[in-house]
Amino acid sequence: MLRASLYIAAILLVSCGGNKTEQTQSSSLSPNAVNYAPRIGVAVNTGQRTCVAIHNTTLTPDSSITIVMPAIPQSFTQAQITGRSPDPCPVTKELDTTVSNYEVRITQGTLPKLIPAIAVVGSPASFSMDNNMVKADLEQNGKAAMFRACSGSDGIHLTVWPGTPLSGAPVWRGFYYEPSNPGVGPACTAAEMAGPASP
């Protein structure tokens, strides 16, 4: 009986551990890594609307977000959530039921049409420009995160880095499906395409 109980306990431990990577969706291997999936998503202006796809079900109308255009020269603009979107934000080939979709109103600046951007929950108070690159102190700890877009054969890969892009591993990955027109950034490196995207 004891042997059977130990066997069942071992199975439960393995099955619980198997979902950890999918839940955190952070590329850092540190046990203290921050999960940015609820705070960062993919935004796009379709011409008819601006929307954000993000792993966060709790955003409310008037929630502030900062939208980063990661293609060089980079820029950022202020926006607000206006409510849940009745239609999915068109960022993936297949419908992704794990993300929440929100309608967005740009409150300052503009957002180019059909160019994917990175949406960060919160005001742009911690964002700044440095030599055509956007930096953001996301954790209010004096360390600047940076943003990047690259082109793959399947579309545009978006990343957030805990410092200089391509140094170390990104803390967040996103994706915009557009194989017919991927020329938004430089060719992707292996680090930018490895691991799960959020979304």
C-alpha cells in the first residue's frame, strides 16, 4: 500500500511540474524570474481599430498602457483600454483562446497601420528614449528593459530584454503572424525565436 501511495505521489509531482514552463512563459531560468505575460502583450492598428492581445483577464476600461514601436527608430505612445474586444486581435494565424483581447484608444501620438507593437500595462512614466531606442524601468529598480522586433519566415517576433537586446535571454516574447511581409526588422536570431511566445 505504501509503495502504491509513493508511486501516485511521484506521478502527481511530475504532472504538476510539466506545466510550469507553459504557465510562466518567461525565458529566464531563474526561480525568481518575473512573469511578464500579464503585463505585456501584442498591439496592432488594423485601420479600423487598435487592439491588444495579452494574457490578462483583469484589465478594465481606462486602464493605461504604453505602446512601444520596436522597429528602429523606436518610439512609444500612451493609450487606454476602452473595453473587451468582441473580435480577436489579428496577431496569430489560428485563434489563440489563451489571450484576452482589448480595444485600445491612443491618447497621445499615433500608431502606424498593420505594424505590430509591444503593449505594456501602465503609464509611460518609466519610459525614455536613448539613441533611437526605447528604455523602460519596468520593475522600478533602476534597471532598463529594452525592446526589439525581428523578421522570421513566419512573421514578426517581438522581444523584451532585461538590458541590451541579444545579450542574455529575453524576459518576454511575442509574435505577429505575417509571412507575406516580414520586413519590419533584422533577421531573427535563435534566441529571439526559441521558447514560447506570450502571446
